Amino acid sequence: MPAVDSPLQVDATLFDEIIQSSRVPVLVDFWAEWCGPCRAAAPEVERTAREMAGSAIVLKVDTDKEQQLAARYQVRGIPNFAVFSAGKLVKQQAGVVGHDVMETWLRSAALAASA
């Protein structure tokens, strides 16, 4: 997959495909249009996608449209962030976080995968 410098809005099928095939860590932002904290986090998510392009992939999952996918990862509060590496969930946290935290998660996942 080529370097992507913005978050990709995905459905369950594309989500599964990217998670399983990605050679770089993947940050997933579970969100909804009506969620104020999700909108507050959006610029940080976009910055992370831009600054980590080529080193990570950032996905956005609309929990209203993809309820089964949100349920699969027990998303009960949004925003909810999940980091995947080599097809496996390695970190998950609800609540707004900044770009620096997201970048740290992704860099840690990349280091763990290369160890």
C-alpha cells in the first residue's frame, strides 16, 4: 500500500484487509459524526496521518455505520483509538489524546514488530 498522508474512512471489509496486510502499524480512530470529543480529536488524528505517512496508516471507523466492527473491539466510548501491528491489536484506549501520544503508540508498535 502506498504512503497515505490522511486518515482513510473504512468499512469492515476494507478495515480487515488493511489490518491483515499492512507492513506498518495501523492507528484506528473509532468515532461518530455527533461526537464532540471526536471532532476535537480529528485535527490530531489528521496530523498523525500526515506526519507518520509511510511509517503508519491511520483509519477512521464511523461507529454508527460500522456497529458490528465497533462491537468486535468492544468500543463503548468514543473516541476510541486502537493500534494494530502485524494484524494484531496491541493498544486500545478511549478518550481524546494528542498527536504526540498517537505517534508514541505507533512508534512503539513499530519497534516491537521489528524486535
